[in-house]
Amino acid sequence: MAAKKMKAAVLREFGKPLTIEEKAVPEPGPGEVLVKVKASGLCVSDLHIQDGLIGTVRLPYTPGHEMAGEIAAVGPGVTRVKIGDHITAAIDLVCGSCRYCLSGRTNLCRSLKRIGFERDGSHQEYCVIPEENAFPVADWIPFDQVTGLPDAVGCMYNAIKNRAQVGPGSRLLILGTGGLGMNAIQLAKIFGAEVYATSRQKAKLDMVLEMGADGVIDTSCQDLEQEIGRLTGGEMCDAVIDNIGIKDSINQALKVTAPGGRVIVCGYQYPYFIADYQDVMKFEKEIVGLRGMTRQDLKEVIRLVESRKIAPFVYQTIPFEAINEGLQMLRTGAAKGRVVLKMEE
């Protein structure tokens, strides 16, 4: 009997568009599940992969790390999930036994490999993942919203709760508002923060205010330091999340960080950044790295959505075959939030 076929978006050459190809549907092995992908989120990391900026990617290859779908088949020994369950997928494949996994910091596992990076991801109709990476979600949550849980929402949850340690009364600035930032606003308000956000697009800033931000800065025509000083009465921000990741964005963030505050490094477009050494030293400011999220973070994010405390922000849903058009929307800034691929039923 001929193997069942599926459509997959394949990157065959860096710097080139992805091609829609036909591949055999994979079969789950022991401890694995086959996911029928219903929706798959597009991320700026997909652009970095396409541009050859992530050295662990090997071609040909199918990207996609924001997965939403149903369990279509299970391999031998699978007990945690069953056929028909709605799931999202933890991006990181971890060993479970190193010092980082045992202390709960699974996102720092020394044997870590990632769905949609070091192994094929969710920009295809079916995907095999380890059972332990499948996290059930309530079946009433739209699949397009589910895609954001392991990255666009989860990454910001880790940034706000763990890395920035935001609490009631904290002032938080989100530097660069898009697929991540729109979710960060909702999360920061849950933790009781006063939230500000930046963009160079008025349409985005209008959306940011609708999401609940306390103030916005249009960096196309307003001075960031001056405006944050005005909005905070000169006290500046306790934490800044840098979602931009260009050479001088960290230094811009440091200028509006209060003494003892933290800048969380999230965006990454350049290999190096510039920082004012003495500003960091004299005022005990911290520059803090951020790498994805832990398994526990994902569990907590799912609970927040299931309890209707947040709704993952999706800007636009497009057909799977329009993946290159969607990536171009991210590249040009036309996307004002997450763009999600929807698979044919």
C-alpha cells in the first residue's frame, strides 16, 4: 500500500522562498504521537532561518515552531494523550536528567533540540513529536490562538514573570510591539504592572492601547527617553523588554531603565549590541537574557487561556499555501501581530 501523502513547506536554499511539496506522512514511533496540524504560527525566527542566520538548521527542512492540532495517531507506550486530543507542542526536546532539567529550567537543557529548528516543524499537514512535548488544551480554544502558546505568549510570560520579575506597581516598557508585544501587554496587566509600549506605526499603537497599555510612544516622531520620563514622572521603568534586537536597542532600553532595573534581551537581529558600561555599573542595572520558556511556564500559560484571563493575539489567518506571502508580511512590517497559517480541513 502506498504511503499517505501530505503537503509541507520546504526550505531548500537559504535566502529563497519556501516550496510547497508532497511528502509521506510520518509514522509515530515508541513514545511519539502524530499530530494533524490545524494551524501553525509564523514568527520572525522563521525569517532568521530563511536567511541562514541560525547555524543549527540543516537543509532541506520544514520550519514551524508554533503548532496547534489534534492527535491523529499514537505510537507504542503512549499514555499521556489520546487520539482526538487538541494540543499545542512544547518547542524544546529535552533530556529530563541534566542539572537544568532537574531544577525546572528545561529551556536551558544542554541536550536541547527544537521543533522547527533542529528538526522539522509544523509548517506541514502532519508532524511527529515526542509524547512529552504534546500539551493538551481545551477544545473550545480556536486553533489559531493555540499556536501562540509555546512562543508568542509563552516567551513573554517567561520574560515578565521570571526574568523581569514584574509585580504589582512595576513599570514595564515593551520596546517594539508586534506578535510578542501584543501578548506581553495582557500578561503584564495580570501581574499588576503599569505598561508602556513603542512602535513606529500609529495603527499598531492604536491596537496597543486597545489591548490595555497605559501609554504609548511613537518612536518615528517622539523621543523615547523624553516621553518615558514624562509618563513616569521622571522615575523611568523597572523593566524593559527589548523585542527589537538591533545593535543600539539595548542602549536605548538602558536609558529608560530605572536604577536597579532590568533590560530583557528578547529580539535578536544583530550578533552584538552596544551598551553604556558605566550606566549599567553606576546604577546597578541588569541586562538579562531570555530563551523561550520552560515546560512549567507552558502549563501556566495554558491555564491562563483556559480560564479566559488572556486571549492570544492573532493579527491575521492565511491559507497554508500563502506561507511566503505571510513571511513577507513579517519582513516588511505589514503584520501588526502574529500571522497564522490555517490548514485545509
